[in-house]
Amino acid sequence: MTKNIVTQSFKMIGFYPAPDAQYKRTYTATRIETSRLKELGKARRDITGNVIINVLTQKLDEFISGGQKYPVQNICVLIGIWVSLKMTSNTSVLNTGDVCEVQLLLGDKVSNIVKYRPFKYIYHQVKAKDIDGRMETLTAQLRDNLSIPLKFK
């Protein structure tokens, strides 16, 4: 029964009409419109940045206290969102064991990597090629917020 429903769903997807030509238009923006979009983007990053920092700080506190076991992959996703607020490039998040790796993408290639892992329940940024080489704690970076750029090593 489930297989039949899935097959029917895929068949239905193929019957959507092609988009109208009016939706394929290329839009050009004036210099003023572009600067307004940049201001809007910065405001969005500031607002969502504070929310992400609050949620991530709360989950890290729970992780440190040993109370609620928050899955490492969920913490990695939050770290990835936070890193993406600091960077203009796209990001991709991977986790292997307890190591969280945030890849900064330039097109389809990885341009930089930021890694985090816990040491005695406290997350640290670690060197990309040496996950035992501790750098600054994640909580300190969150406290400093977006004012200090991440270090790539």
C-alpha cells in the first residue's frame, strides 16, 4: 500500500505545468535598492543571530550540566547556523562522532573549515587538521557575538 502511494506521488509531481514566462524574468536593482537589501540582510542577521546565540547557549548549558542529552548533530546544526551568520558564503555542516565541522563553500568547493568538539562537556573551536588542538571556547565566541571573526587554522 505504502509503495503504491509513493509511486502515485512521484507520478503526480511530473504533471506540474512548466513555469510561465513571467516568472523567468531577470530583475535588476538600482544602487539604492541594493543598499536597502544589504541593510535588511544585516538587520535579519542581527535579529536571528541573537535568537540562535540564545538557543545555542541554552543547549550548551544543558549539555555541560549533563541534564538533557541534546544530540551532537543538533548542536552542530545550531553551530552551523551561527557560523553562517558570521560569513557571507554558504555553509554545510557535518559531524563525525563528537566533532562538528562547518564547511564554508565557495560555489561547489570548500573554501574553509571551522571545527568544534567538546572537551569535558565544553565545546572548543579546534584546529582543522588537529582536533586535539584547542582554541577558544564556543561559549566565549558566542559571548563576543559577531564582533570577532572566526579563526581558520
